[in-house]
Amino acid sequence: MPQPLAENRTGPAAGLDLPSWETPATELALPESELHVWKFRLPSYVEAPPRAPLSPDEVARAERIRSPDLRQRFVSARSGLRRVLALYRRCSPREIRFRYGNHGKPEIDETELSFDFNLAHAGDLGLVAVSARGPVGIDLERIAPRPHLHAIAARMFPPAVLDRLRHLPDDALVFEFLREWTALEARTKYLGHGLFRAPRAAPPELRIQHFLAQADFIAALASKPVPATLPRLRYLELAPVLD
Ligand SMILES: CC(C)(COP(=O)(O)OP(=O)(O)OC[C@H]1O[C@@H](n2cnc3c(N)ncnc32)[C@H](O)[C@@H]1OP(=O)(O)O)[C@@H](O)C(=O)NCCC(=O)NCCS
């Protein structure tokens, strides 16, 4: 098992926020000056609650996933997403109806909705970003060594980033690669594109905010400053379902 690199707070991840997460009251205000980031655990196959508030198309999608573990992760992530959105929509998780963009980005199927959201999951963690200031994109990756970083970077990143990555020692390389990668995915997800159709350079008005979702998971959040200030990130934790 590769060792997480971010636990050493003097290492490459030292400059990033490792926030504490609050468990909020059920009535939540979402001002334009804030972006809400929710974290929740994705229970493994044996731990997962048997009842999940999914729609028939989500159940059908889950049934097409052959691996029990991946199937359960999809169910848990969608359940967590629905529970978060229900707090803002003030309804039950089951009542949320989704529609999908050309590349699969889920949105709530309502014309007069006052917030946007995006979901990411990795390992046993789920993150949902919620915004009242326009679209958001979020991505999450475990900080651990992985193969072919330079080859993937050459395919996905602009020349200035490649130059910078080329001269880094191994642990800094993994971290900086993942910082760029999560930014690329968050930007892609903000735009609702597919990864291989994403612009290689960020639209200049788009801002990326990185943080550590926990010591060994880096996350990036893409949003558009409205007006030209960065939103305050509020970090919220969803309590586990115990039934
Ligand atoms: C979007 C994408 C970059 C996400 O990559 P990932 O790292 O594997 O997954 P993440 O954990 O970050 O995010 C997954 C979640 O993002 C959301 N999502 C899916 N497609 C999205 C898109 N195009 N834009 C924004 N969010 C998207 C979903 O909620 C998804 O979770 P779920 O399907 O389990 O509910 C990648 O899946 C991609 O490139 N998809 C496009 C595929 C495509 O072009 N399909 C066209 C035919 S539908």
C-alpha cells in the first residue's frame, strides 16, 4: 500500500488548508459570499445502509455496475448527494429529480432553482460543492504515488506546467501533478465538459481553490468570482446514516 504523502505537514502539501469540518444545523443559509463544501464517508459494501433514496434510473444504473464494491460506492455517493441537496431544496432526498448535460453533469431538474452543485468521490470519501453564485466544479484525489505521471502530464497539461513538473523530486512531483490534475478536473466539471474535451488552460475568470479534504486527499474547487472576490469556503460534514 503506498504511503500518503500529505501527512507530513512540512512536505509539499504544507501550504494547503487542512480544514476542520462543522456539522451544521438543518436550516442552512447559502449567501453568495460563500461556497459550501460537504464531506461524507462512502461506506464499503458490508457497512452500507440497505435503504437508499434513489430514483429508478439510478437503481438501474447501479444494477449495471458489476463490482459490488463499486456499485455500493455509486449508491452511497448518490445517497449522500441527495441528502445534501435536500437540505437546500427543503424536501426529502428521494424527491430530488436530476437531469444531465451532454457529458453527464447532473443538475436538479427545475427551472427556478437558486443553487448549483457538483459531486466528486475517491476512495471512501465523497465531496459535494454547493453554490448560490453560479456553477461549480469539484475534484478529489488520494495523494499517493502513481505510474506514468510525465506521460499523462504531456498529454493533458500546457508546456509551462510540464516544464515545472520536469524538475521536481518524486514526492513534490506527485503532489504538484495532483494539484494540476484536480484543477483540470474541477475546471472540466465546472464547464460540464468531458475530460478529453476540456480547454488545457483555464478560462482567466475561473478561480481554483485547493484544500486537503483529509491529510491524504487533495481537492480542487472551480468557481467564478462574483464580484471579483474569492468566496469563503465553508466546510460541512454530513452525519452517517445509521439505519
Ligand atoms: C466528468 C469527469 C471529468 C469526472 O471524472 P472522475 O474523476 O471519474 O469522477 P469524479 O469523482 O470527479 O466525479 C464524478 C461525478 O461527477 C459528476 N459528473 C459526471 N459527469 C460530469 C461532467 N461532465 N461535468 C461535471 N460533473 C460531472 C457526477 O455526479 C459523477 O458522479 P456519479 O455519476 O457517480 O453521480 C469524467 O467522468 C468525464 O470526463 N466524463 C465525461 C464523459 C463523457 O464525455 N460522456 C459523454 C456521454 S454521456
